[in-house]
Amino acid sequence: MLPTKKPYCQAFIALGSNLENPVSQIQRAVSELSQLPDSCLICCSPLYRSAPVGRLDQPDFINAVAHIETNLAPHDLLKALLDIEHQHGRVRESLNAPRTLDLDILLYDDLACQDDILTIPHPRMYQRAFVLCPLMEIAPTCFIPGRGLVSELIVSCTGQKLERLAVQNE
């Protein structure tokens, strides 16, 4: 009897950069997401420019959200994302510091988990227009466990500065 192939999990990844040509950083990272083992890049949102959150004395960010299907376990996916960040020269100096690349797991199927390393759904995603707007573009009916529909949550983010860029992911 042939082994049954495990069905892929649906994951959404937030991408952000505000150093060293952020548009290029995001475009390269999307390409690298398409190379993740046992995974498939489904699509990526358009790029957005957003004002920094928390620490305001830094350049604006370029953001996007990618949808992947993966058989990587959540912690293995996180490790792969951290490896990509490292390849982009990511240095973690302090909270909300400028960065060459930030990759966060937003959602992983309907999983809700929290440990010392990983929290899914991402704990602040529902408060951030730079996550919700690109997510809504690629998954308009997306539901955030414990929070609600992206299309409803985005209403509370209307005062946040966000600009959809004409340049697209390659």
C-alpha cells in the first residue's frame, strides 16, 4: 500500500523591511519563500509603505503578505524564516528597531498556539493596517482565530498611514 501524502497546511507570512533597499529586500524574500522545502508559494500581496510603529525615528517600512502551502511544522517554518532573515543581514538590536527583513508567521491553518518561541496567530496582527490590508487583498475571507474576519478588523485601523505602491513583487 502506498503511503498517504500529508495535506499541506495554509500559512500566511508577513514581510517587512526598512533598510538597504526595502523593495528589493521584500522581492528577494518572496523569491526565497518560493524555495522553502516541502512548501509552495501560492501568492504574494502588492507592496505597501507604512509608517513605523513603536519606534518612530526610523524610515518607513515596505510590507507585504505571502500565502504559502507547507508541510513544515510551525517551529520548522519559523526556523526557515529566521534563516532567510539572517541571510538578509537581519540584526536584532532592540524591539522595533530598523531591519533589513522581518518575516512573521501570521496564521498557520486554524492553529492557535503560544510558547516561548512562537505565537500563532501573530498577537498584534489584528491591530495593524500594514498586515490586514495586504492580507485582505490575497485572502478577503480570511478569519483570524479568536479575533474575526480580516474585512471587519481592518475598520479599526483606518487612522494608520498606509500607501499601496505601484511597484509590484516580481
